[in-house]
Amino acid sequence: MRRVIFILLFAVSAMLADGIDWKEDYFAAMKASKAQNKPVMLVVSNHNCKACTVLKNTTLKDLRVVEKLKKEYISVLLYTDEKDYIPGELRGSATPEIWFLNTSGFNMFAPIQGAMKADQFLGALDVVSEEFNKRSAKDASKEPIINWRENFVVAVEEARRDKKPLMIVVSNHGCKWCVHLENTTFQDKRVADALNKDFVTMIAFTDESDYIPGEIRGSATPQIWFLDSEPKPMFAPIQGAIKADDLLPRLKGVLKEYKSK
């Protein structure tokens, strides 16, 4: 019996020997978070920070912590003294800081600061997991209510055929405001009804192989473009996560301009 237990313990230790599965950067972590529906644990560190080294060599090597993070989280370790991209709101004045983000990239709680011990950290992970699962269960009831097209050529042909303006949303999986736009404004029934009735809609991702015409591939996301039957942009793009109440009158204006041509 002891031998069996020893073998099992050895197998678990071997499985966790490589440690935490760190993603290479913030954007890869956010993409994995959305794809796997897991929260992100983002550690902001510094090579010259003593407490950061203690955290990495103790708590983040505890087998219980490693096992839980591998199973339930997407993990990313970013350094303030390297060229790592760290969103401004997550870049504090001290290190280490541990942030927990939802799939939209928004922080769920205030950060854990300093080298928290493994037992305390496991308790914190339990709280984060419970809260994330609650919110996920609530969000699961939301289904896409806009008829998104996935191909530019098909969307253009449909818009021409049905004599409707084409709305293209340029998005990115690692962009939290893109996800926020999808989960708020585009879940508004008034917006969805207006778009499904009077527009042909398409969403294209800059971090995938989606075809996006050069003139509407901007440097920032999200952007909302409205194209005529040419297809040429009718206006400058709407940038950022516009609210539903602000988008609705814009849609009326686009439709009026389209029909006047």
C-alpha cells in the first residue's frame, strides 16, 4: 500500500515538476482565457525585487498552488524592468502584485501585494474561483443575438443584394474593451434588433486570419466601421466601447445617409 501511495505521489510530483504553465505575454493569456473560460492570474514582477523572488521560489512553486493554477487558471508573469506589455491600470508602484482578471480583461478584485504564503494564497484562489464560476454561470445564459457574418466577401455581397449598409467591427481577443463591447452594447436587444433588421453585420479579429481591408485596419481596437455598397467607408470609425444609448442614434444616422444615396 505504501508503495502504491509513493508511486502516486511521485507521478503527481513529476506531472507538476515543470511548474506553472506561464503564457508568453498578456495577449496570449487573454486569448487563452476567453477560449478556455478561465480567469487570468497576472503577476507583475521585477528582477531586482527581493519579495518577487521569494514569491516565485516559494508560493508559486508549492505543488498545491501549481496544481490549482494549472487546472483552473491561465497564468502570466510580466516584468516591469523588461519590455513586457502591462496594461496601465495593472502597473502599480510596487512589486510583486498579483491580479485576477476575468475573460474580458477586467480585474475582479484589488491586487494581492507582496509575497503571500502558500496557505493564504490557496484560500485567495478559492475565493477567486468561486466568484468567477458564479459570473460565468450568469453569463452563460447570454447567447449572441446579432447575426454576425464571418466572411468579408460574403458580407459585401449580401449587403449589395439586400441594399443595406455593412457594419464591420474590428476586434481583438486580447482587447478587454472589445470584449466589453460584445458583452454589453451588442447584447442590448434594441441594438440587436436594429442591426438585424437594417444592417449586414460582420466582426473581424486582428489576431486571427480574418480578412480586413487595409483602409479599415486601424492601430487600435475596437473600431466600428460602416461601409456603403462600393464598399467604401461612409464615416470615420466609432472607436472604443460605445454604449448602447449612444450607438442607437448613430445607427439611425448611418441608415439615413445610406438611403439618401
